[in-house]
Amino acid sequence: MRRNPTEAERRLWAVLRSHRLAGFKFKRQQRLGNYIVDFINFERRIIVEADGSQHAENAYDVVRDNWLKEQGFKVLRFWNNEMLAETNLVADAIWHALLKAMPPLPAASRLSLSRKGRGV
């Protein structure tokens, strides 16, 4: 993909690269186990896949996604035509997934916040 990305992959990378999506860092074409994922945010454990028609009802993708989920990743798949026609909606869906995946505050941080609120 790096050398010969599709137009949809180029468009999505333009949205995700350089912390452009709400400051979240994404990498592209990263190896995880025996697989290579299109785009990944390690902090929130979100993977974004750009899919063409070869991915429709693909048994390999089911096995791959199951393995990635077992490793704690959430896999978001978007069709190439979605990325081209509805780039903003795809970016919004990714942003919402990133927010849902936010890690909870450590117990010490929650405690200090509640004490500050009570004037303690």
C-alpha cells in the first residue's frame, strides 16, 4: 500500500496522518503477528481497514479479525467507495470509536479529582 495505495487509502491516510484526527496518532501498514493492518492507533487499539471488493465475504478476513480481536484490538472496516464518497462520515465513525475506546483514568487520578472538587 505504501508504494501503490488506492485512492481510498490515500484519502483516508490524509485524514489520519500527522495526528490530524483529533490529535490521535495512526501508523499505516503495521505488522501484527502474521498480519499487516492498513492503519492502526496503538493507544486506543483501533485498526482501520480499507476494503475493496476482494474482501466481500472473505473467510481469511474473518480469521484475521478474530485473531486481532483476541489481541485486544477493535477492527473497523470501510469500503473504498465509502471512503471516497463519504470521507467525513468515515472520519466521524473512527473518531467515535477512538472516544469509546478511551482508557479509564487511573484510580489515583480519580481520587485526586474528587478531592479537589470537595475542597479537600
